[in-house]
Amino acid sequence: MKQKRDTFRDFISQFLIKHQEWFRNKVVLDCPAGEGITAACLQGLGAKVIAYDLFPEYFKVEGITCQMVDVMKGIPLADESVDVIVCQEGIEHFSDQLKVMKEFSRVLKKGGRLLITTPNYSNLRAKLSYLLSESERFNDLMPPNELDSIWLNNQSVNKEIYYGHIFLIGVQKLHVLGRIAGFKIQQVVFEKAKPTSLLLFPFLYPFIFLSNCFTYVKNMLGNKQFDLKVKKEVYGKAFRLSINPKILVDGSLFIVFEKEATIEEMRLKLERQKFPIKP
């Protein structure tokens, strides 16, 4: 497991280096910051790093102070004060993910990027695991429970409770929460296919494709209260995410969001989509 984490961290570092122009001389929020591996990489790329974590005692990077912040209670930064946010392996631990996405949107400048990584709950192995036992990994992990899914910290150092993978999230839900918060998906980054998902792919993909085609056509022909152009945009995006082979086999979900609107602007846009003004 440690080797897998190290491999993914190396992949993230390589991605950051490849896109270093996003971070050079920019204010970057790393939250949760963990041990500080990503923060150190960002600092080396010339970013001004702000590091927050629920357990800052594990953060070990010289030149950067990691503050104890519970994102669920709010981020102690001014509106539109950061250029980039990195949320690596964090979203699956938050009980109110919409609230977190809105906080990220609040502190991020318009046009800024939000990088989110999380275990891929949309790949075929995860789908089969949920079918068999609602577990993250069948034949390996128990379903969510109060022993394995609540990761208590050293209570002599920090009294906070750290929730494990109780709130795993798939690409469709993450996408729609992002839309509500004013984000659009700029890029879905592919890391590495999982063997189990690859094995399942040739057997399940034809059914996935046909089922999603049927659902897409049915809803395009129905739901006549919505504008056709809006339906093509919204349903088309959901359809493409559902049949994306890379998402179905990748072990991790890595999404680059771009903030295109404030929360209020997006609320008004969604309202106009649902209730268009008739001439």
C-alpha cells in the first residue's frame, strides 16, 4: 500500500512540474497538506504555498508553516485570494462535500484552478465492489464501519476525529457539486489502469455504453421543459463521463477544475436553465 501511495505521489509531482507555469509566483492553497510532500514540490516550483490540515503535526517541510484548519468550519482566507487549490486525497474525508466545494470556490480567484485527487469510485472494480458488499475493494476491505472507517488520531496531540473513506465520491457527483459551486471540468487526468478494471472492461463496457446511450436518448426526447441546447450540454457531459474508458479503468480520479463563476452567478445560471424566461 505504501508503495502504491509513493507511486501516485510521484505521478502528482511529475504533473505539477509539467504544468509549473500554473504555480510559479502564484498563491497556492494545499489542503489537506498531509506530510507536506506536495507543498514542498509547489514551493520548489516558485509558488507561495499556504498549507492547511486537520492534523498539522504530521507536516514536515522547512520554510512552510502548516496551520490547523477544519475546512468544514470554513477556510480562514479572504474571498478570491488564491490562484490555485490542491486538494489531494481529501474530498473523500469530508462529510459535507458541497460545503467544501463552495468554500474552495469562495477563496479561489475566477479563472483559477482546483486540482482534486481521490480514490476512483467510478471505475469498474469500485462498481463491482459496491454491488457485492458496498465495500471500497471486494475480497479485501469490509464495508464502511465504525472500526475501519473512523481513523482516530493520537488524542494526546489532537482531539479531532478523522473520517476514513466513508464519503467516497464518483466522477458524476463530483462534477455536479463542482457545477453548483461555480466550477467546470477542465481536464480529467489519467494515471494508471487497475488490472481488475481492465479485466472487467471488455465484458461490461458494451452494456455500459448501450445503457447510457438509451438513457441519454430517452432524456433528450423527454424532459421537454428544458431547452434543447441546455439538454445537449448538460446530458452530453454526463453521458461522456459515464462512457469514458479511462475513468472506468483508472485507479485514481484526478480532476482539474476551473472556476468559471461565483456561487451566486452559478445559482442564477442554473435558475435560468431550469426556468427559462419565455418571450
